[in-house]
Amino acid sequence: MDPKNSYQFFSNSACEFFPCHQVADTKTFNCLFCYCPLYALGDRCGGNFSYTEGGVKDCSQCLIPHSEGGYGYITKNFPKIAQLAQRPAGNPPGRLKARAFVADAFTSTLFGGNQAGVVVLDRGEAFPEEDWMKALAGELKHSETAFVRPLGGNRFHIRYFTPAGEVDLCGHATIAAFAVLMELGLAGDGEFSLTTAAGEQKVRVAEGKVFLTISPTRVFRELSPEEGAELLAAYGLSPGQGWPGLAAALVNSGLTDIMLPVRDHEALMAAVQNEGLVSELSRKHDAVGVHMFCPGQGGISAYCSNFAPLWDIPEECATGTANAGLTRYLYSKGLFPAGQEHLILQGEHMGRPSEIRTLLQEGGEGVQVGGQAAISMELLLRL
């Protein structure tokens, strides 16, 4: 071959690395394939390669792409490269590029706490259609499923779906999502920013524990004694089983919940929900559901149960946002001091006790809600 620049030969003698391999005659050194296309073939390339101790392919002793006959050798192997790039059988065009998991939030023990689905999209992948995400949430049959879209750096966009539709924010699904992100190497100890339908949120990860700052949190209004009695009756409870001197209230922490105080642990465990009536009352007060609670004891700040039948969630065993609202409400009543971590126990009704930790700083609008999560399943999506 006459060593002149052509579609088969190109000499770039001006390159600072020329020639990048030791050769006897630099005039015939072909720079056309600066990076060899056959690298992707691994040990099937036919070149003079070796593997490092770490398993990395080392082609520093191979001259095939730079030799006179290199062009013909490489191009005849293009069908092998094309075969590598073929779509796997059963993987149709437009298939979602994502990984799906189930994680138990607010517990370090498998099959405890509150389960959430977590779907982590590949970088650059857009969210699927809303109806599709709702359908997948229904297929997983957990109270919420978090769809996570990495934005780069310490930033993520998360959307939350119940089997009935999208909600603005979900604390336990956020805790579950970050357990998965840590498992995938996409998060570790540090500060993170979340884009949600409830606004920008802050997350702190420390030693495997995830804390979501839910902000703002505010008490909308206290309900009248008649409204409180109506809510208690929807659980088969009498007005006398309410918390003396403490009214039911509407509190917002990204979602609006009805805070329903009861006298003691016995009253909390005696509650039997009328789902139709509670759905009607939730709709009347423009709330997601009812967060029933009572005083704690023995190191537990409060016991609680959460009900959201309006959203196809009869009861939930751990709720971060609702407990942020509860912390704000009890702080406003002088019952939860600022600057102190509070332990809230939820889910006893369901046999899945969950430990939720909350912290409110003096003068701050937000409440930190935190805990651990255990991944129970990784799912194969055939979608």
C-alpha cells in the first residue's frame, strides 16, 4: 500500500503522541483508528493484548490498527461489533431503561417497617407516562412507589405514585429510595437536593440513616369539637376517648393530614376504621387521610396509626410526611421540644412496627424525618 492519506490510511505526524507505539518505519504508521473499534470484542479481537490484574484489557503491544493491512482486518470484523450492539431478544424498541426494587423503610430489619416500590431511571431517561407509573404502582401493590430520575451530582427528581394516582411527597418512599441509591452507588453520606411536586426538598445521609427535611410544615386550623367527634366516630371511638384538651387539626407537611389525638394506647389500638366514612371526611377536609396518635411512654415520644382510604391505602405502617406534621403540631402545643430528637412508633395495628425519628429546630419551618431502610427485592422489569 502506498502510504498516502486516503479512506484506508491517515498519518497524523503533528500529534504530540505520534507514534503512540514503537515502530521501525513511522511513514507507514496508520493513525486512522486512533482508538481501535475491536477493543469491544474483548478476547475475540485477534490482537496482541493482555489483561491486567484488575481485569482491564491492555492493547499497548498491539499494532493491528496502525499496520498497513489494519484497515482491512478491522473492517472485516465489523459484523462482530454490530452483533454486540444488537438489541437482546424480547427487548422491544422504547423499553424503559430502569431498575426496580422493593425496600422496607423506617426499619433495619427485612419485612418490617413500611414497604415502598423504588424505580431508578437510567441517567438521561425521561419519566414514563403518568398512567404507566400509576399502573406500575398498582402492580407492585405497595402504598407508594417512588420513581427516581438522577439529575447529576447530588440532585435527583422524584415522583411518587399510589395505586390511585400521584401524590406530591412521600417520606417513607424517599427513605426507601435513598437506600436503593446507596446500594447502586449513586448516593452516600452527604447532602442532597430533591425536586418533588411539593417543591425542593433537602436530604441528609449519615452512616446509613436517611433524613428528609420536610419544609414548610404548618398547622392550618384546629377542628371544632363536633368535627373531632365525627372523626372519632368513624373509628368506632367516643368523644371521651379523645386526648383531653387537644383538638383534631389540619396540618400540612407537603401533604395535608388530619391529626386526630386519642387518649391513650388502648384507644389507638381499639380503632376500627369505616373506610367509606373516613374517605368522605378526608374529601370534606381536603386531606390525604387521618393520622391518629396518642402519648408515648418508655422512650417513645408518641404512638400513631395512619389511614388514607381515599387513596386506596386502608392503613400505612410508616409515614414520614404525616409524622413531620405531627411533630409540628405537638411542638405548637409545647409537647415536642425543639432541638430534640423524637421517636415515633407506628404500624402496630398492622404487625409491622416502624421507628420514625423527627427533629425540629427552633424557628425553623422544616422538620427532619429520618430512619433506615432494608432492601428486600430487586425486580426484573419486562416492560
